[in-house]
Amino acid sequence: MTARKSVAQFYAAGAVWLAYALFFPMYQPVHFIIAASASVVVFVAVSLLCRNTGKPQTEEKKAAAEKKKAEEKPTGNPELDKMLKDGRLAIAEMKRLDENIEDAGISADIVRLEEVSEKIFRQVRDDPKKLPQIRRFMDYYLPTTLKLLNAYDRASSAGVAGENITSTMEKVEAMMKTIVSAFEKQLDALFGDTALDISTDITVLENMMAREGLTGEQMHAQTSPKGGDDIKLDL
């Protein structure tokens, strides 16, 4: 679709002519020239303002579209591609529910679920070996969460107050913090291997530094060659 150009500058220039004509006699050449000059200045200023305001938005939309296109590009792994597709659909459904549900607390929880879910899918896309770790998340936790939120959406939009409706909403509200925590723990679990590798590296580094006398108050190395300036390395 071709982007529509702004016409604000034309309206602004016309407004200048109209405002000037209300206070000054336009039949006099000097006032006509002043009005024309003022309208040109306003036209240029508004044109620049519209261009500068619209450009970042266009670039931002373009960048978002390119990012989305890259994320939707097939990976060559059918199981991974299905997971990513299901993930995109789930996040789209979360966005829809967030727009429908008026409760600020539930809305904030949904936004957090979107953020964590996107990070989970990104982690698995970057490292497909982690796919088995989120099977239960994809098969049960995610669809069940969407089911609960849809039930809350229907109950909140029913337009009547009743025991069943109130009970449904209260149960979902009470469960949301637990669900958010579960999603965050799922994301944290995906970093288990990385955390183990880092811990191992730190342990090896500490042992090497201890053997070299570089731990505690000896966290420096000194070399004093004869006949030269001292060379000191502080860590």
C-alpha cells in the first residue's frame, strides 16, 4: 500500500491567509505580500515537521516488519517451525486478550507473559537442542493459560454480575501470578546449560588464580627485572 502524504502544511498555510484576512486589508499590496510570505514560511515549517515526525515511525515499522519476517523464515526443522508458528499464534492471542480485558492487573500479567514467551521461543530458535525442554510448556501450560484467559475475557464481558461469573474471574485473577512465575521459571530453565558452563569456568579460573597466588590480597602480579622499571599488573 502506498503511503499517503501529509496535507497538514496546506491547511496550515490556508489558516495563515484566513487569520491575516480577519485583521488586515488584503486589498493592499503590502499586506498581501506579508500574508503570502508568512504562509510560505508556515508551509515549509509544517512540511519539515511532518517529514521529521513521520520518518522515524516509518523506519521503526520497517525494522519491525523485517524482524518479523526473519523470525517467520523457515528453519528447515519441521518440529521447530511448528513450535515457532504455534508460539506466534499464542502471542497474537495474548495481544488480543490484552486489548479486550480492561482489568489493569490482568493486562499487566498478560504483557509479562508475552515478553517471557517471546524470549522462550527466541532461545529455542537460537538453540533447537532446547526444544524438548519446552514440550510440556507448549502442550499444556501455554494452551491452558490461554484457555483460562479466554474464560476470564468472556466472563468480564458478559455484562452481568453473577456467582459463576464472579467465581470464574476471581479464580483466574488468583492464578495469574503463579502462571507468570511458571513462565519465568521455564525461561530460566533454558539457561541451565549456560549457567553450568559459567560456573565451571569460574571454578577453573579461581583454581588457576589460587595456584598462581592471585587470590585474596595477592590479586596482583609483580615483575621486577634488574636494571629496569618495575612492571606491576593489578587485577
